[in-house]
Amino acid sequence: MAVRPSLAYFPSDNALLESSGLPWGVAVTPFSSTDERGSSPVTGDEGDLIPRCTSCFAYFSTLCSLHRWSWTCPICSEDNDLSADAAARYARDGSHDPPELRSAFVDLLLPGEEGEAAAATTPVYVAAIDLSSSEEFLELVKSALLAALEALSPGSLFGILTFSSKIGLYDVQGPIPIVKNVFIPPDSDGTLHVDLKDVMPFCSFLAPVGTFKDRIAEALETIKPIASWERATTASQVQDHALHHTRGFGVAIDALVNYLSVENGTTFELVEDIHILFKGFISRKHTYSL
């Protein structure tokens, strides 16, 4: 991860920040292979041994205040006790310190799941497609998605979501693919009037690739960019928000993440194995990968 501040010095308090009039901020690149100085992460294989804050669940790092039998979280200021094993781990001399004491940028492995838990894991893929692009560009998107579809294992689950001034959810498990749309209000504050789970059940949105690959491909072929009249109509409704009129990216992705994260009031079991295909969703200028 790379963290780059806009200024060389940080304001000591909010009053100084406000009075300075300077544009202070931080750019974070969470999946960068190097830090802001170009250094690679310190690696290790004991990620499960790192203590976590009992209040905010942040991991222990070099930024924490370490005491003999406790440590203070730099994020929420919570004082956390150290177990005997953790205290011994952090009592080593400098030459044998664990990775999290040697660098603020670490890449540690967690032990893999074994037995039934590992066998039950099912990969889930969701294609989020921007309909505000041109027809030629959308054809490139569909070609990339069809190629990705061929590479997926038969046991994978696949879902299709489109977005522009509305969000479309595809059900490919019936006789013909159907799409249900949820319109994004022009004055939206980042939320929809209805949850996506109320528009289409989760089991209808995610289709097994092995059974419905042809239907998924058929649904992808039917996707078209929004019409010019729709652009004009929606633009007239949101004159003060010109960038919103055809491309509700933020609202759509936020709604999608919430849709994937909760099922029947509990965390969906497959959420940690869900991949939003930003190789499949391509915006007009950028390709995103998650």
C-alpha cells in the first residue's frame, strides 16, 4: 500500500488546517506493490499471530505504542492487552523483530482453510457494466467478459449488473434472460429508495456457470448503451449535476456491495470470495481491477 500526502508537513490540529487554507489530503493506493518510497513489503507467514484492536479491529503495527503487557491503538486510542505469547514475540531484540515491528508495510500470509470449510468455498463473479459508454466501447467490454466467462470453472457463480441513470439486475435462469431496473433518483444522496435484494432474490441474480453459461452469454449480447433520448431526458432533470445524468457509478457500486454483503440479515458466507469484474466492467477511460 502506498500513502502519499499532498503536503510535506501535517497540520497539528483542525484549527491550524482551517486557518492555513492549504489543500491537505492523502492519496491511498491500497493494492500497490510498493510503498510511497518504492520499497517492497516485508514478508512473513505468521499473519494469524498479529494482535487486533478489541475496539476497531485494526492490526498491530509499528504505529502502535507498545508497552510490556499492552499496546495502544493509533486509530481509536484503545488500550489492548497482550497475551503472554504476543508479549514474548514483541520482546525480542531488534535483529530478530517480527515483520510488523520492522516495517509499516508488511505482507503476511494467513493459514489456508482445510477440510470441509475449504471445500465449501465457491467463487462468485459479478460483472458491473457501464452503459454510458459508446456502442463501440461496450462491444469491447462484452468481448472481454465473454472471454473471461470461458475461463471460469463450472462451479462458479456469475451475476450481471448494469448501471447508468438506473441499475439493472439480470436473471438468466429462466427460459429467457430478463432484467429488472432500479432508477437512481436525480437528487440521490448516494442511496436508493429500494434495496437490490428486494428487487431480485440473491439466488436469481447469481447463476451457476456450468449450467447457465449459454444464457449468461446471451444476456451479455443483449446489453446496449443508453439511448440519446435517455441521456437528454435525464440531463434535463439534473442540470446542477451534469456528471450524474448517465453514470451512477458510486450509487451502483455501493448498492452492489451492500447487496453482496448481506443475505437474510447475516453476512453472506461467500462474500470473501466474491470478485467484482472490473476487468469486465470497463469505464470509458479506465479499467479497474479488484
